[in-house]
Amino acid sequence: MQTAEAAWTPQPGPQFAFVNSQVFDVVYGGARGGGKTDAALGDFALHAAQFGAEARGLLVRRTRTALEPTIERARAIYAPCEAKWQEQKSRFLWPSGAVLYFRDLDRDAHAELYQGHSYTRVYVEELTQFPSPRPVDKLKATLRSAAGTPCGFRATCNPGGAGHNWVKARYIDPGPWTVVERGGLSQLFIPAKLADNPKLAESDPLYVQRLRQSGSATLIKAWLDGDWNIVEGAFFDRWSARNIVRPFAIPAFWTRIRSFDWGSAAPFSVGWWAVASDPTPVEGMVIPRGALVRYREWYGARDGAGLKLTAEEVAAGILARETAEKIIDGVADPSIFAQNGGPSIAERMFRAGCRQRAADNTRVGMIGALSGWDQVRARIAGHDGVPLLYVFETCRDFIRTVPVLQHDPARPEDVDTAAEDHVADETRYACLSRPLTSKAPPAPGAPPDRWRKPEPAEGWKTM
């Protein structure tokens, strides 16, 4: 039997570092064509050669269809090792007894089915296709060996996808090539670029040219450079750095409002907004009349899950953050006004002193000439290059989650609700509380003026 080294050898650089890392949790990600799939498959070939029957692996992708190219590539890499593909069991079995299972995990709840399993290697391909880290973290609990075989989690990914936010926050933001401790376990992000895979250029010299013709300039940059700050196909594709401003003193006469999206097991989100009363110069720019400025936020989350605070605790937290402020309007997730045999969440918050009314929850229906999400889009884009929605740079959860939201694959006019959309939802509530409405076309020769000044809120719905 040939050795794994004879069957497959890692290329110098990131691929070599990936298969030789002693870190428990390693993610190899970035550009397309960086040799990530080969690195994952080759890593297990080396693991099997070293530990024989004690090497037990699980390779997961989001769908079975997505697994097929990986299985075909595995056939080529594992053939010299005499590992046999067993279709019924969906696994490769080595003569030594080493085994690597291939499974799809199309539903997060299916991760529960692996309780009691034991593996020495778990691989997740396209990690960013998982909207939440919870199923992935559950798979990590299967990493154990009675024989003392070293265990490790390995993943590959590209920028984008429903899980872009949590993957970026957990692995990319701490910095490449930086070993960090998380929950007592070590983790490492290894960046991948097309240049790290010279074998691809040798075997397919036209790959880059074809890549350049298959998407926009934004997408090509993400594919070639592995740029995690660029997301192709974003729902709010007009978002840019011009929408982000450094904190400034909000004029006392500006109207202040609050928007709230409820969550307990899931995150909740609270946003505080000021409505510009008049054109206001701020650091070399002018914020136009009627623009919304998000100057504060409170995001109730830890490790991707909610804080599980009570309605009264959330109300107390909101009131503590707006001491001495005059909030003239509060709009909240309409679901909290539902009564199910007792006081509603909204009523409990009201009794604790937090006043709010049910928000307009329109997503894709029409409000005047603009739908719910289009209200947000229109404010982000603004008029003549001047936005009508601004976010303080201190509102990190807005900046982290909203710009990278994707379209729902089944309903392109809506956002992908499997992603982290809580901030976006309460932003929509705020925009619908001060809707922009298209005016009739101006008379010939008149200056363009697309937007009518929003009407003030009619009042709050109280309990």
C-alpha cells in the first residue's frame, strides 16, 4: 500500500500549514481556487496514514448535491491509498480500518443526530453556508478518542453566504495566522488566495480568465483576493462608507425615536434614531433634512444566541440607556403585542415603563410607492449621492450584520431570514415609522425633489 505522502503532498504555504497545524480548530478560507478542498481531503489522508484504524473522520457540507464534487476529488486523492468508496454507507474505508464519512447537514437540527458519535477529525466545507454556529459547535462535541488519538476540527469557506457574519467575527476578525483561545480551545484562521495554488494555474491556465468573465468586479475581487469586507449579491447593494459617520452631538431639537425587534433565545435588537430637522453640516458633509441617524444600539446576543432576558429586564435596559433623553416615538416588533393567555410582552414592558407602539411589519408589500425593504434601500441610497440614512461608527452590530445580508433564494425581493437579520428588521420598523413617499413628477424645468418630508408619528399605542 502506498503512503499518503506518495498519494498526495501539500503545496508549500497555507496548504502545508493547514495539514501540519496542531491547533484544535483551524479554518482555511478566502479566495476560490486556493486549494481548500484538497487541503481538507489531504489532511485526512495523512491522518489515516499515521493513525490507521484509530482515524475516524466526518466531512460535512450543507447539501448532498454540494458533496458530489468533493467525493469525486476524494476518489482521485485516495485511490493510491487503496481507500474504497462505499456508496451505501457514504464513506471511504482504508485497508487499515481508517474511515471518512461524507454527510450533508441541510437542517441545523440534524446535528443532534450525531450525539454519541466519536471522531478524530471533523471537516466542514463551505462553513459560511451555515447561518448559525450552533450545529457546527454541536459537531465539535463528537471529537473524542478512547485511544488518545489527537482530535481536531477543520473547515474551509469563502466570503459570503448566510453565515458570513459569524464566521468573520469568530475567525477572520482576530487576524490571519493568529492563534487565539476560545472556550479553552485554540483556533486559527489561515487565509487562502488563488496564488497559493500554483498547480491550478499549471493544469488550468485559463481559470482566472474564465473567473473574470463570470461575475461582477466586486465578486471577482472577493474570489481572487479572499476579501471578507466585500460581499457579492448583498440585499442592500447601495450601502457604502458614506453611510457611516463618526459620532457627533445630536442637536437637542432633532426628533429622537426608538425601534425594537424582540428576541429571547434569538438575539433582540434596539436602535435609537434621530431625525434631522434641517440640513446640518457634520465634518465636511451635510446631513439632509429628514435623514435618519442611528446614534446608539443595544444588541442582545452572545455567541450567536439570545441573552434570554425577560421582558422586564429588556425594558429596564432600554430605559437605562436613554436616561434624560426625550424619545417621542417607539416602534416595536408587532409579535410582542400578541396575548397568549396572559399579559403580552409589550404590556409587561409598558408596566416596566417602556412605551412603544406596534411597528408596521410590511416587508415586501407596498407603502405608497415603496415596499418595506425598499424604504430602507431608498434611505441608504438617498438622492443625488447623498444618503438619507446614517449610522454612527460605534453601532458595530448594524455595520456587522446589515450590509452583508443576502436575498432569500426562494423570494428574491426579501432578505434571507436564515441569516442574522434582527438589526435589519428593527431598522425597517424605524424607516416605516418615517416613510419616504414619492411625489408627483416636477413641472418641466423645476429642480428635482424626489422626497416629501415624512409626517410625524400619530402617537404611541399604549397598554
